Amino acid sequence: MLILLNKPYGVLCQFTDTATPARPTLADYVREPGVYPAGRLDFDSEGLVLLTDDGALAQRITDPRHNTEKTYLLQIEGLPTEKALRKLRDGVYLNDGMTLPAQVELLGKAPGWLWPRVPPIRERRAIPTHWLKLTINEGRNRQVRRMSAAVGLPTLRLIRVRIAEHELGELKSGQMRIVSG
């Protein structure tokens, strides 16, 4: 079975929360038994999570040797320079080593189909925000946020829109769709 879920902001990407039981988890959105997330998405990130009962599929998605592409939309603080975008495209040095090159596109404004985040991000009148589309082939812990920070562009909002051939599409925040079962 393969399930696509649009994980809302502030939802833990596991089915139980032993540390803080009051936080929402995947169990609040997915009722199908025996499926588990193929990879993670941070508590403060949103978007596509794949859930499956197929261990081999989960391994293909999460194992770095398979170079699975993941695409994200980032709302960043500040105006991205060509130098910062080039650094992302070439690879960024992080505390756990150099990243692989990323595909980066400056979007400017948020896509028209994007849902509002609850709660909304903080806005500062004197500091503009912009949107990037970033595709990577790795999956290090908080990698996209660390990459954008390393080039001087802190991430305010992060939404995963694609994993390999699976796209978020028209799924609304909190909705799921069974792709195969």
C-alpha cells in the first residue's frame, strides 16, 4: 500500500508521541493499519509524506544510495543573490560535510494554490521574503533549512511538494490519498 499525505505544520511525522502526548501525530490523519512513513518531515515543515507497508519501497525512497529526488518550496527571509543561488546549485558545506548540488529556481511570490499556514509565519516589514523551489537528492536531518541558512537565507516556511514521481498535487493540508493498495 502507498499513501500520499499532505502533512500539516505542527504534526509529528510518526504515529505516537511519547515525549509530549499533546502534539498531533500521523495517527490523527491516517487510519490505515500497518503503514509507516518512508522518511521524515520535520514537525515545523509541511507537505508530502509517503506512507507504505512495503519495506522494499520504503528502503528505495529513504536510502541515500538511490538518490531519490525531493522537491521543496521555501519561503526565505531576505532577497536571494545570484551568489547565494549559485552556492546552493554547487553544493553547500554543512557541519556534516558538503551537500550534493541542488536544483534551485527563484519563484518570487508564493504559488497561488498554496494554503495559508496555521499559525501564520512571522512577518517583518523591513525584511522582504521570497520563495524558492529547491530539489535535492539527499535527505540529511533538516538539510534544506541548513542549506538555506548557510547561504544567508533563513527558511521561514518549508513545504515538500514531490518525492520521486509522487507529487502533492491538489491534496489539501491534512488530506491523504491511497495511490496503491
